[in-house]
Amino acid sequence: EKGIDSDSPLSEMSSEQLQFFFHGAQDNNSEKKKLNLSWRGLNNALISYCKSSHGTIRPTLSAMMQQTTCLSCGGTRLNPLARNVKLKEKSLPDVCKMPIEDAYRFISGIDVDNQLFLEETLQQLKNRMHFLNTIGLGYLSLERSAPTLSGGETQRIRLSRQLGSGLTGCLYVLDEPTIGLHPHNNELLNQALRSLCDLGNTLLLVEHDPMTVKIADRIIDFGPEAGHLGGKIVAEGTVEEILKNKDSLTGAYLSGRKKIPIPEKRRKGAEHLSVKNASVNNLKGFDVKIPVGAITCVTGVSGAGKSTLVLDVIRPCMEKHILSKSDADSVQLENTVVEGVNHFDKCLVLDQNPAGHTNRADVSTYVDVLTPLRHLYASLKEAKIRGLQAKNFSFNHKKGMCSSCLGLGTKHITLQFLPAVKVPCDSCKGHRLNPLSLQVLYKGKHLGDVLHMSVEEALLFFEAIPKVRRILDTLVSVGLGYLQLGQEIATLSGGETQRLRLSRELAKRSSGKTLYILDEPSIGLHSEDIAKLASIFQKLVDKGNTIIMVEHNLDLIAGADMIIDIGPQAGKRGGNLVAVGTPEQVCLVKSSLTAKYLDEHLLSHRNCRA
């Protein structure tokens, strides 16, 4: 309308264009206003952003904004008066910038000269900081914002508040509190959980970690399998009773009757991916070589620097190399250099970030099993009679979607002063497709029915269709057979999202020169599912691929060809290369906290070799 190129910098715009950009069109066309076609200007858009509390305006504008540090307070969020109050030459922002372990030492060194009200306040501070240190969060700074914390860190912080409160007679419900914890941190957490019980509280945990399950007074084991094949109480009782119960899969792993095999030989790898002077964040400038065509596990306590090495050094260097399509065999990141990048033609990062960016993404579309399903239904006689094509069986296409809910299967009802409510579409009954498409049946089921099936149910139903069976097989192999085909991606946990990504890659043809980077793939998995995952990893590497994973699970660590142990502690006291070698070699390093637990684990598996 004004000839403005959206990529032009503001400095190149005329005064008239700047006026239009910031203040919008002075358009009296009532039809345009009604259809919201006029550009209202950036200023008006920001006013709408500030006034809106829900709907589409706020998230749309948020995507175009960037946070910067406040120039007035320097990011402290306090006014000048509050910033200038000091205790032992430290202001409140100074203390908040400290790691919790340093702040604890600072608070402990304050002398209050027998002032009772100050003594009580300081004691409460010390109690809470002590508990945060106890459960392995001493490396966090007090100013760390909540959205940047992992789910496990957030849950442990909430737990520390309860430990410091001294409440009794409470019921605490915890969902996998050991997520993201090294066995050393896990042991400290278990002591904290026991302390809560000793105060007269009751704890109900959803948990897979054997170390934590074994401290329980009572275990309720569900199964026998997942999804529609589960939901029953298989076993119930004390740890000793569960260990003896032959119907309990959990008991079989806890007792050692069933174990995840350890490879008889460790791959050495003729070539290497070399990291030189790893010095990002808390890493102390070490060199390390990672074998190509092998499984490498990066271990260490929470906050030691594992994710920094893998996700903040190796990942960006590999992505930079692949995007640049350069022939150079090394990539530099600040003062760190990664060499040997030419050994790979592809790098896949399977982390726990959300997989789908829209509410239309579901399991069937993400792994692309919907495509062969649509073609299958379009090939049926009933579809041909009605003149239907594959696009008529897509809830993302106007010729297939339900016209009422636009293929979502649900409708959002906005309530004043209350959160929006999601209800099934009254036209398609949640099947997402239009009535004509739902008339076509395969073995008595329309495509909408199929989307409500679990992966395992669909695998049996489409056993005779190779293209569909192959994709569904990979989902089952990574322990996701219980998911519904039409389940929204946004409803999946971080661990499920990561395995869904892995499943999608497994369904593709591999070149054998792929680097897989995984961030704690065992999260949320039972030992039986971990056994399946370990088998998949071995098969991937047997094809010539390379796996680097950050992991705490001892079964996956024991199955690795090489371990890189970082530590010895977290934060400033971490970031050192503590041990490098095979699991057996790492067990000999006395300064490694991982070695202690890994050695015990390997000893318990000495009679279980692949």
C-alpha cells in the first residue's frame, strides 16, 4: 500500500512511511475496518498487546518480540533505593547472582548479635538453601527465572520449600522427582524424601528409578503393559513382596531376574570427532575425542556441564558445518574447536523440546503414517464411487476437514474471567473429517475411528499394509505403542517427544553417516522400555551411525562404548574432564562420582552378557 519492503531497515524509510509504519493507515473505508484489512500501526498493535490477556493477539505479537535487559535497573528488577542497601558490602542483587551454594556460605557468615527476629529469618534462609544444596540444586543462581528451569529442577525447588516449612500431616504427590538426576543427586533426594516422611507426611510417587522405588514402604505396580493392555494392578506390597512376585515386570528387574544385557565387546572407532579447548560456560578448557561409529555417553552430576558440551558446543558446530556445506573438517565456536565434522553427512538432535508448533500436529502427521492411510482409503471402492481422492481424507485440507471445527475435532469456548474450555466438535464428534469422507470404511472403520486407535491397535488392524506397518512398528519399538494416532503433539511429555522424533528417523532410510545427539532418552521410561531403546541404539550404531547422549540411567551408561564423565561437582566446581574411557575403565577412576554407582551396576550384571 505504501511501497514498504518488510525487510527494509527503518533508517531507509521516508518520513511518510515511518508515520504509516508506527501509526497505521488513516483509512475511513468502513468495509476494510470491518474486515480488519487496514494496517493499524505498530503503536496500536503494542497497545492491544498490553490490554489483551488471552486470545490470539498476545501470542501473535509475542512471537515478534525480543527480550532485552532493562537499562535502568540492569536486570535486577529493583529501584535504586533497594539496590543501594547492602549487607557485608553485598546488595540484594549481588547475593541473587550467586550460586545457591555460595549464597548459603554468605548467609551462614552473618553475625546478628543475638537479635532474635534476625536469627529466625536467617535460620529459615539457611534451612531452605541447605535443602536446595542437599537435593543437588546448589549450582543454580537465586536470580534464575522459573521458565528456564527444567521440569525436574522445578519439582525439586517446590519440594525444598516443603522440606523447609516443617509441615506435618500432608499428602505430597510427586511425578517422577528423579528426572534429570545423577545417581549421586538421586541418593541425596531420597534422603530428603525420607525426611518428609519422618515428619509425619505421606508421599505418593510416580517413579521408574530402581534406587527410589526400593526405598518405598509400599509399591503399587500397574500393567501388565501400556495403553489399552494396561490399567490393572499387577502387584501390590512391600519391596520384598514385589521382588518375589512373578507377575510383576518391575519386580523382575528390581530382583535381577531380568536384566538389560551389556555388550560383550566395546567399539573403539577408527575415526574421531575431536573437541579442543572446550571452554563454553563452566567448561574448563579440556580436550576430548569421541569415537565415530560408537555410542558415547556423557555423564556427571546435575549442573556439571554435560549439556553444555553436547548441546552448546558439539550441536551448534555440527549444525553450522552441515548448513554451510563446507569441505573444512573443523568448526570454531568462540575459543573451542571441533574437528572431524566431515565424518558425518547428517546431524539429528533428539531433545525434549516440543515437536509440533501448531495444534493441528498429531502423532499420525508427525511420523507421516497418515499419508499411506489417506491413500489406502482413497483406493477403496466406496471412495472411487464418490470421487474421493487422498486429499479428501486429510483434516488439514479444505476438501477433507470438518467445516465446523476446521479439522481440529474440538472447539474452544472462551469464558469471561475463566480459561477457555475445549469441547468435542458436535458436527464430526471429534473425528475431524467431513461426513462424506467418514462414509468410507476399511474393515468396518472410517479414518476418524482409526485416529482414535492406539498405535498397537492400529498395528494389528493394518498388519497387511506394509507401508503403514513399518511406521507403526518403529513407534512400538521405542515404547510408544500406547499413544493414540490422533493424539496432539502438544500433550506429549519431553521423553515421549524425544522418542517420537527417534521413531520418525528410524522409519527413514539411513546413510550410515548420521550423528545422533540425544538428551536423556531414558526419561519417563520403565526398565522394559529402556531395554527396547538400548537394543535400537545398538542396531543404529551397527549400521555405521554415531550416538552421543547425555544420560544418567546406569543401564544405558553401562551399554555405551565410551563414557565422558564431567565434574566432579556442579557449577563452578564442575566443568572438568574427570574420566574418559570404556565403562570398565571409568570405574577405576576414584575421583568420579559416576564410577561408584557404575561399578556396583556392572558387578550386578556380571552374569548377564549379550
